[in-house]
Amino acid sequence: MSKAPDSDKAENDGPSAVEQYLVKDPERFALNMARMIEQAGKAASAWAEPREKGEVRDHVAEPVVDMVKTFSKLSEYWLADPQRALEAQTRLFAGYMTVWANAIQRVSPNAEAAEDAVKPERGDKRFQDPEWGRNAFFDFLKQAYLVTSRWASDLVEHAEGLDEHTRHKASFYVKQVSNAIAPSNFILTNPELFRETVASNGENLVRGMKMLAEDIAAGRGDLKLRQADYAPFEIGKNIAMTPGKVIGRSDVAEIIQYDPATETVLKRPLLVCPPWINKYYILDLNPQKSFIRWAIEQGHTVFVISWINPDERHGAKGWEAYIREGLQYGLDIVEKATGEKEVNAIGYCVGGTLLAAALALLAQEGDHRIKSATFFTTQVDFTYAGDLKVFVDEDQVAAVERSMSEKGYLEGTKMATAFNMLRSGDLIWPYVINNYMRGKDPLPFDLLYWNADSTRMAAANHSFYLRNCYLENNLSRGTMELAGRTVSLADITVPVYNLATKEDHIAPALSVFLGSQFFGGDVEYVMAGSGHIAGVVNPPAAHKYQYWTGAKPVGDFNTWFASAHEHAGSWWTHWQHWIESQDNVHVPARKPGKRMKTLGDAPGTYVKVRV
């Protein structure tokens, strides 16, 4: 091990640069290694047992085959021309030579500090430990890794002739591989992990392997990565706790009506259609962050659709069933509970896509109860869909359908893993290191509790969504078939409030902007700061972020943004003014159960079913 330039100071202040990486108690270390191996056996058993019983069938080969196919197409471009291939290799070797020269210079006596061959990107937290720059060995590993990963990314970026989907997939796979092989992910190549392991004589590895076994068992044979301490949270107690009643229940949805907080309320009730990927209480995490509670305080009579967490019984429930037994059923319940035939509706993410399709269908059927539609980060056109599009092509959709046909649903852990992979550097590897290598319990965090509360996808519904939206883009093309009708967004003539978020990687602002142009009525396009979740769940009291308003959403997105007006804080108050501009008639507050029987307290039973 080379001596760091400031090792003399380290020797005076504490352990030397070498000593801090030497095991002090070999006997105890060996004992802990034996205990770790014992826990590893439990982890292996937790993985193998459900497979031996036939409860889990692996489909690992399919994504691996897709990755190999994608990289093969990338390789074809670079290997087709020997000169091009040589230039690419030369760039890589030049980077390595710079790294090697820097390493030699660092260990030379009285050498001046050399400029790094490449630096981590801004915000990269993997290399924050001082030893990554102070210790020549770890600095060499860091720079060699960064040179290699940047070079691989450049191969994708500069490959000509690739279609955009293949390029998108290649970039995604390169990022996954790069994130996985980072030296920060391994004990012997991460100085902080190395020191902790030595200092604790390997007890961190025993704890980590125990947690790994527990998480595989919790995932019934698949790793269910814990991102937070979930124990402090209980739905209905300290999360999703806005008071209300369940007043309707179908095979796919419960309808919740919330208690009023004002003496008078807007005459038009508000029906919220959340996504069924994860659960509705992202809009009701706690009193401070709850959009539902805030809307009630503004004078709305709020109704929310709480979707079923489907199982084998719901495999045949398709897109139309979710409209009839979810959204349209919700409209019926709202009418019975309030006597009102005019409703304001909100759809969030895929719940918004369902709302748009339903509005187009109901317009043809003569059901005009929804008088205004608000969409939160919703795509109705998927030309420029976000990062999830990397998982969607004919081969991958067919593979998902084969997997779903076995039980009638897509496992919630599969969908959660897909979302986590989109940001694996933030949502996977930091927790792998913290949990399974450092052996530390994650901290309580309500947002990550919600993120981990994944849901299954009914086979027919999910297949329809993937094919008709992501794969074929039928909704915006006017070719989606529902209930024997071909539906068109142009038939939606009610006022639309279309919210995008600036940093959204699932429903990009550009995609939402383009989708605005397919509606048949007036559209108020608003772009909030931050991303898919934080940009939506941004209460005014937090005084965070900003939002932009501007001209009608037509033409070029960048042109719209260049002339848009920026406003500090939350978009919630802007939306409230927009709602009141549609209809501001007030009536006495409505209490749940006054006109119909209640079925239990909010948040109901469907939301409590966990994967």
C-alpha cells in the first residue's frame, strides 16, 4: 500500500495510512467471517426455497438477452470500421495512461500534485471520503473507473445509425453496468467500507448479511431492498390519516369521501383518480404534505379512488374495467353522496392517462358529469415518454405478458425494481452499501415507506397500458379501442389543467406539453419545479421550488418555456384559482354518510394490502 502524501500528519494524529487497513484482532475477525457465512447460508435458503417449491420462476435470461442484443447493435457500428475501432481503443488507453502517469507521479518523492484524468460529476456522492483523493491506490481505482465509464457512455452517444430506442436502451444498460461495478460498491476497493470492516472486525458484514437474508425472505425469494425503517409507520395512524369514510367498494376500487374542514364547500365535488402503480396516499403522506387535506381546507368535497392491490382474481380486469368499476363507479358514488351531476376530476400519472381515455369514451357515450379535468404529470402522447420507455418494445412486452400469464398479475417487486433501476445510483446502490456492507439500518422516511409499498399489476390492465400507450401510442393517434368504440382526445372539450414538472424522468415536461395539443378544449399548461413526486407534492407552506405559466401549449416547447413566467413557491394556489374560475358556487359542507351508508373509516382496506 502506498503512503499518502500527508501520512506523517496521520501518524501523529492517529493510525497511519496503512495501519487503519490492517486487522487488529484476527481471531475475532475469523469468528465474524464464520458468522457471516452462516447468515449467507440463510440468505441462500431464502432465495432457493420458493424456487424449489415452484412459487418463483426466474426470468433473468430475458433481460440479459435483451442487453446482449442491444450491446451487439452498438458493437456493430464500432467494429464495422477498423479505423473507428482503433480510435475508440486509443481514447480509452490514453485515459488509462494518464491515470497511470498520475499514479506514478503521486508516489514519487517531492512530486507535485497531478491533475486528475477525470473528475466525478457534480453531486456524485460515491467518492466523498478523503481517501479517494489522498490515498494513491484508491485514487487510481476511482480514476480508472471514471475513465472507463465515461468512455463507454461516449461510445453510445457517438454511435451513428442507431435508432433512438436502441440508443436509449444502450445508454441505460451502460449506466446500470457502470453503477454496478463502481469501486465504491466493494469492501476491498472502498476505503470507508474497508476501514469500517477492519475497525469492527467484520461485525458490519455479519449484520449486513443478516439483513440481506431478511430482505430476501420478505421478498419471498426476490430481494426486497429496504430503503427506510418502515416500523414507525402505520397506514391510517401516522400516514394517510386525513379523516373520512369509505362509501363505495367495487372489485377494483374503494371510494373514500373525506370529512369537510369548512362550513361551506364548492358545489362541484372533486374526484381524484390516482395511479395504481404505488398507492394513492402519496397525496396524503402526513398533515403537512397532504394535498388531500389542503384541498379540503380550500373548500373542496374530496373523493379519492383507492385501487385494489390485485391478485389472481383480477387478472382479466383490463383498462375498460378500471374505467367502469373505478372511475365511472366513482362518479356514480359521488352523485349518490352529494346529488351533484357536475364534478371536477384529477388524474395523477397513469391515473391521469386513464382519466383522459375515460373522458374520451364518456364523451361519445353522452356522460358529461366531469366538467373540468386536472392532470398531474400525465402522458397522453408517448412519443417523448420518459425513461420507462427503455423497458418497452415488442420483445420485452411479450416477455412481461408471459410472466404475468402464470399468476394473472405482475409482481409488485418487479415494478418497484424497474422504477428503482431508473435511478439506481440513488435508489439501489447506496442502500446496498449501507444495509448489506455497513450493516446499518436505514432511517425512517415516509416518502420511502410509500415508495416501498409497491402494488401488483393486473395482467390484462398492464398489458393494455404497455401496448396501447407506450408501444403503439394509440391514445393520441385516435386509434385506442374501448367498449367497441374508437376514442379520440379531440372529443375532450372540458377545460384542462395540465401540470408537468421540470425534472420529471417518467413523464417529461416535453411529453406532457405535446400531449396538451391533442385535447379538444382549452388547456392551461403549467410546469412546476423539481420532479415527478416532489414537484407535485409541494405544499405552499414549504416555500419550495417554483412553477411556470405561459401562453397556450402549442408549437415548440422551448419557445413556450423561453417566454413563460416564473413564480416562486407552490403551484397549488394557482390551481385553486383556476378551479374557482370554472365554478365558484358554494353550498353547505357535506359530511360522509349523510346520504348513503358508510363501509368503514378512511383510508379503507384496499390500501392496507401489502405485497
